[in-house]
Amino acid sequence: MEEKNSILSKRKNFFISTYGCQMNVNDSERMSCLLEMTGWVKVPQPEMSDLILINSCSIREKPVHKVHSEVGRYKYLKNKNPYLKIGVSGCVAQQERSRLLKQLPLLDFVLGTDAIDELPEVLSRLENEDREVVSVQQKTQDPYHIKTLIGDPGVSTFVNISKGCDNFCTFCVVPFTRGRERSRPLVHLIEDIQSLTKRGVKEVTLLGQNVNSYQSPCGANFSRLLENLALHTDIQRIRYTTSHPKDFNEELVDTMQKYRNKIMDFIHLPVQSGNDKVLKDMNRGYTREEYIEKAYMILEKVPGSVLSTDIIVGFPGETEEAFEDTLSLLDKVPYEMIFSFKYSSRPFTKAKSFKNQVLEEVKSNRLKRLQKKHKKLAFSLVEKYKGAVLKVLVEKQDCKTKLFVGRSTQNKLVYFEGIKEDIGQIVPLKISHLNISTCYGKKI
Ligand code: 5AD
Ligand code: SF4
């Protein structure tokens, strides 16, 4: 039979290139799973593949440019393999839509953030159409019933509990690329997570743009979700991200305290700025004092808990004094880790049209000062782990060092000399030495 000019009749290898947050990593896992279920084979290099998928992120810094240059890099592969298909998914796909196809002749399809499950169908549509398959419809009305799809979940895995965001922080593109917030029903999450435990999963990290506004169609809020998972599944450890300070409440802290054995004492609580005017302009919905109060409530009610945060410097209108309020916040809240970014203007957002944009060199200077200050403080904060015994859930053996590695309840990455049987176990380890992000321990 004559060989068809078809991606399906050729070898079916695919390569996914993933940018951005954990949500995107999870989406890439889902797409890999869907492709593998329909006969595709994942390969580690684009050179070996018949399908290249760029799962893009547009939250910060030149995202469209990154997609353009990555697609451009594959030109020689397209020339070598006429069956090669190239697609873009994720937030840049949702944001740019058919514009991407117009600007990038090498591109075959664009897949929006709500169209992930359509990937196999889009590929078979490509069999009959030359290119220009665009699937970017946002299904705001559909219920969010999506079971976790993951090839090998390992010991610790991520589970989406909600998608989209309704907060419209003035700097953020997410509400425009991921649409309105929708939560997965509580009972589905219990079933999903229980079935992951049967596959050997010991720890889940619940994912949402704002987990604190989780609201199951049955009425259960985020605290009830945590409680139900702690009581009605065999999962040993529960983490979650990302929290929004405006919705983070005492009920949640009480639930964390009550189920301390299962809910991990590490909280990522993005503050973004330490100045009230900037927070107001960002539309964050809390003041500096309200934030500090919540942070202290967590530290008091769940002693030993660890905080991390996100900070943006150089938001439009941020004066030197306003930036110093952010610097001084580090003296008030003991963040073991911070993730800091220079403000970058995003399409569709309100802040894009704010008049008083901050000069690039001022942003760079503030970022440097912030990171320098945090580095100094963090060293003394993590000192306390030296000699301490941390309970580490062992995830894997590191291929390079051959050491075993896992995370403590406080989310510290700990390396140690172990054995294969340690994987999946919670092992007490005495910390012998450490740096800000990594610890080294010994079995006791
Ligand atoms: N510029 C800089 N940082 C941003 N973030 C989100 N949007 C922007 C932007 N336009 C940061 C915030 C958020 C994190 C995920 O990314 O700090 O919490
Ligand atoms: Fe973006 Fe704000 Fe929503 Fe977070 S809460 S995703 S920063 S709009």
C-alpha cells in the first residue's frame, strides 16, 4: 500500500518542551499521557520526533519571543522530515491564537489552555487539513471534571484542584489566558487521590492559581477539602500551592494544625510588595499589616511552619520608599525562600497602561538589592536545621551523585546515602550540613 502523507502512518515519536509553572508541567504530563494512550512514543530530543509541542508560559519576560525563537530553531528539522508537525500550547497559545500561525509559517497548530484533551483529535484533524488547526475556545460553562492523567506518578505528584483565576491582579495575565476560576468536585478529588495512592503515591501537592478560593459544587471550601483528604484517603502527605493572602483564613490554619501529621507545614504565601499603595494598585485585596498578621497567625498556630513568597519589584509607580517597605518586610516575616521578579508588562492587563512605569535599570538594581538582603537573612534562618532531625519522604536516587533525595515536612530538599528500599518511605535524617535550599543528612 502506498505510504500515506500522514503523521499517523509514520513513526510516532513526540517531544514536549515545557516552560513555566507547575500547572504547565502538569499539563505536559497530561498531553504526554494522552499521546501515549493513542500510540505515540515520548522521546528526549526534538531531532528524533515527528511531533514537537511547545507548552508555553506567558507570565513573565518575552514569552512570545521565546516561542518564535524555539519554532525557528526547528526549521532544519522541518526540512529534513516533511511529516514533522509543530504545535504550541499553553498560555502564549491562548493569548496569541491564530496570530501565531500567521507569524510562524513553520507552525502547524495552536492549542488553547482549555483544549488539552483535544490534542489527539487535533492531530487527526491535521491528517486532512494542511495546518491552521486552532483550538482556543474557553469552556467557561463546562463543569471541571478532569481526572489526573500521569504515566508514572512516582512517590509525590501534583493534582489540579481548580483552574483559572478571578482575581485580576493588575499585573497578571493568568485570568486572560486560563479563564474564570472553576473547582473540581470534592468527591472526584477524593477518588482521584485515593486511586493515586493505590499506584504508590505517598504525597500530593494540590494545585490552583488560588487554592484558598477553592469551592466544590457541593459547597465544601478548601479547609473541608483538606480535612476530607486527610480523613478519607490513604495519602500520607498533603501540600498545596498557590495561596492568596486575601483568602487565607484562620479556619485553614486550624485545619492544618489539626491534621499536622498529614498536611505539611510549608506555605507559599505570595506578598508581591510590602507597600500599601503598590498593593492597592496591584489590586491584591490586603494591606501590609493584614498580610503580616496572617503570617504571624500561621507561625503561632503551627509552630515550626515555614513560609516562602513571591515579590515583584519595579511595579508601575513603585518609588524608592515603597521599595524600601518591601525590603523591610523581610525583617518582619521570616521567609526561608523568596521568588523575586522584575515587573514586566503583560497584554490585556490594567498595569500595562499605568503611566509611571519604572526604568529597567532601576528594576534591576532593586532586584539585586532584594536578593542580596534575603540571602543574608536566609542563611541565619536555615542554620537551625543543622543537627536537627527532619522527616524526609524519599522520592528517588539522584543519577549524578547516586545520593537519595526527598523532602522534609518543611519542603527542604535533603540528600543522603540510602538504599533503594528507602524510596517511598519517610526516613528521619540528621542534617550534617546545608546551604539555603539544600540539606545533606545522615540516617539515625
Ligand atoms: N511581572 C512580573 N512578575 C509577575 N508575576 C506574575 N505576573 C508578573 C508580571 N507581569 C509573578 C508574581 C506571581 C508569580 C507566579 O509570578 O509574583 O506570584
Ligand atoms: Fe494572577 Fe493574581 Fe490570579 Fe495569582 S491571584 S493568578 S497573581 S491574577
